[in-house]
Amino acid sequence: MKMCRWLGVSRSGYYTWRGRSPSQRAVKRDVLKQTVAEVFSQFKERYGAPRLTVELNENGIQCSRNHVATLLSELDLKARNGKRYKYFPAIQAINHVSDNLLGRQFTAKAPDEKWVSDITYIKIERGYVYLAVVMDLFSRKIIGWSLDKTMTNKLIMDAFKMAVAARKVKPGLIVHSDRGVQYRSCEYHDLLYDQGARPSMSRKGNCWDNAAMESFFSRLKVECLYAEDIKNKDHAYSEVFEYIELFYNRVRRHSANGYQSPENYEKQYYAASA
């Protein structure tokens, strides 16, 4: 056999090698590779190597982040990712502008100390719909949201009312936003003051003062909306509901929470405080 002569091996050795069963290590690697692909698909391509590793380890499958990253590369799988947020400054009026009480302190010692809020748009077949969201910085849980075809005061007020209905608001709560005209309205400020909350606003033209909300909107669009052809308001509502209520709050592992979901992070806090 020419190949054996060229490589300097015996024919019997070659046939023995061909008939040898895969090693236990190779079999284990193939099983893990298949599992990684299945979990990647299960989470709708939203998890990269760090979160997949945590998910696998917590389900009894021991593996390292680097090994998972290598397997993802071999499978040609890449989690949904997006470009960095780019800010386009707008001319803002200066009425009802609050001080920046938050001061980029995006952590809290307990729930309902610091909330952040913002609005984003969602492209549909004919125009846009708008989404207002309220997040608790303690756990990064989305506690209020509202979606509509118009970007009005009612949009942000409905999101805030949903948050208030779901939480225990105490006087002194900081509610941070940008300087959008809706957040500067008298109606919105009155609503906050009625709850004993203190409005806080980003500095002019500085998106990083509300970075936690910008980060959430980026993940929402990359992990959910960009993968869908959103037809209308009802379709947008359905996708947002699935992402926030079923995935983000309950399942998605957040790095700020030690890779726990917002709900699990809060449950552990309340259990330790009992």
C-alpha cells in the first residue's frame, strides 16, 4: 500500500487504527458539542460563551468558558450582537429639567431605591411603534413598560404606573431618565411627586448618564427584534412581552447579578432579608 510506504507505517498498524473506536475523550467532546448547539438554539441565539457556560455548569455539565467558545467557533455559531449605541444630540428645551441625582451610580443596595426609564422606537411595516420601559437598578428587572403608536406623556406614565403597581414605592425613590420632552412634562412630574419619588435627569447630550437603559434596549433589539420582521403593533407587543416577561426577567442571566436572572437575584435578596 503506497500510503503506508510513504508514511513509514505497517499495513497491519494502519488497519488497526482504522478499526479503532473513538476514544472516551472524543466521544465526550462530541456530546458536549451537540449539547452546546442545542442550548444555543434553546435560548434563541441570545447567549454567547459566558452565559452558555454558566447555564451548562448549573445543569451538571462541567465545562470551561474557553472550551465552550472553541466549540461555538467550530460550529460556526455566534450570539446575536449589535453595534455600540451612537448618540445623536437633539435640541432640548430647559423647562422642568431635574438635577442628575443618579450620577452614573448604576447600583443599589436594595430594590426600589433607584429606577431608570427611557423610550425607544421599533420599526414596523408602516412606520414605528414606541416602547417606554422602567428598570430597577438593583436587579436590572424590568418592572414597567408600555407600547403604543405615539410617543406621548401617556406612554411613559403608563409604564411608570405599571411599575408602581408591581412594587413597594417608598419616599425618596430616585427615578432617572433623559431630558426628553415627555419626561419634562408637568403631568409626569406630578405623578412622580404623588409617589414621593425624586426625578433625576441625564446631562444634556450625554447618553452614558442613562447607560443601563441604553444597554437594555441594545440587547432587546439584538436578541429579539432584529431577528423578526415586525408587522404591526400587535406583533411588536407580542415579541416585547415574550422577551421581557418570559425571558429577560425570569431566565436571562445578567452579568451585573453574578449571572443570575433578575427575578432569582431578587428572590435571594428577600430570602436573606427574611
